[in-house]
Amino acid sequence: MKPTTQSLQPTTNTPQDSKELSQANSASPSQILHTIDWEKSPLIPTIVQSIDDQSVLMLAYSNQESLSLSLTSKMAHYFSRSKQRIWKKGEQSGHYQHIESIKLDCDRDTLLFMVRQVGVACHTGAKSCFFTTLDSLDSTNLQEQAPLIDTTKLYGIVDSLYHTILQKRGDNPKTSYTASLYAKGINTICKKIIEEAGEFTFALKDTKEEEIIYECSDLIYHTLVGLGLYGISPDRIYQELQRREGISGIEEKNSRQS
């Protein structure tokens, strides 16, 4: 028996043995949300598929708030686990996803978004996030498709570097410096951060501008490696800095002591 999906959008031919999640456009977002089994998890896996060529573009996660936004705006919103916030697809890149329909699987715990993709779906510049092919189940040799566009300017060098670090984490430690840091573990990563911070301060003390820039770059790189160890996106650092904006340093420090 084939698994079934139930559409969140009204259809002309409604099977008698299944419940439509939206009846003739009469169901409100809150009513639709109640049809989903949120007890299993507050985050629902959301498969995203192109309505134009049926290719699978990405896998994301929806919570009740993001799904409500998706339903009302017809623009894809997700909950980012790395950013720990609601994320509108394309908010930085302009590569939005216009929702044509949303379907719910038979267990009511997985969603399928059928979308019209603007630009590309993957932050790497590839059309789909699923661009890596395994040669075989027993092989670690990966075949990757080249990205269609360079997204560095869209996301910024810090975000792009962070994602590159995550991608290299699983590489061969003998050929990848990033992979070697992760292979050696947290103690080595912490030592490198302390070492680079010390070299940065020495460069500041020596008032050598080029060395200051160079050592600061090293410190940022190794700090991103440390963030990647726990899957903490730079976006969460941006959020914290935004939270502190307009608050005096003394006031902010005192708030942490209470």
C-alpha cells in the first residue's frame, strides 16, 4: 500500500476516505495546525519540492509559528535549528520560495511544500541541497555538482566561511586542516583559539596593521571552528549583538551577574 499525503490546499477531487486539511478555503491556519501531530516533536520535517520539474530542493523544519506564516503569506518560512529562530527562505539571498501547495503525510508528522523557487535553493549556489552523490553505500568517495552561482556576496564571507568549515568537517584529516582540528577534538580547538587570540593581542600591541588584520582573520576562522563544534550559527552571534545594541556595556555586564 502506497503512503498517502493530505493536501493543505483545497482540491477539486476530494477522496471520501481522507480528511482534507483545508475545506474549500474555509479552514483557518489555527484549524489546520491542529491537524498536525505536534506531540511527536515541536519541529516537523518539511520536504521542499520544485513544482516545475519535481526535483527535491531541500529538507527544512517547520514549527507552528513558521507553518502559520507559510500558510498565510504563501511564502516558505521555516524554523532554523542552527539560528534558533524563524527563517524566511530568501531573506538574505532573495531566493524566495513561493508555495503552490502544502501536503501532510499519512502519519501527520511530515510536510511537503510544493514551491516555485526563485534562484537556487542551496546556500552553496547549487539548485538543490541534494547535489552530493555517493558512489556506493560502502564508499566515502563523493561526487559533487558545481554550484550554479557564487553566493558569497549574498550571504557574506563569515556565513560562507562557516558553512565551508562545516562541509570540511567530515573530510580526510590528513588533507584538510579543518578536518584535522575536529578530529583532534575540543582541547586542540580551544588551544588554537587561545593561541590566535594571543597573537592578535601581540599584533595590536606592536601596532602593525597588516599583522593585526592577518591575526584577527586567523582568530575569526578558529572561533568559527569552535562554533561549528556545537552547530552554533554566526546568525546567533548577530542576534546577541543586536540584542545588546543601545545597551551600555556596564548595564549589559551587570545584567549577566544578576
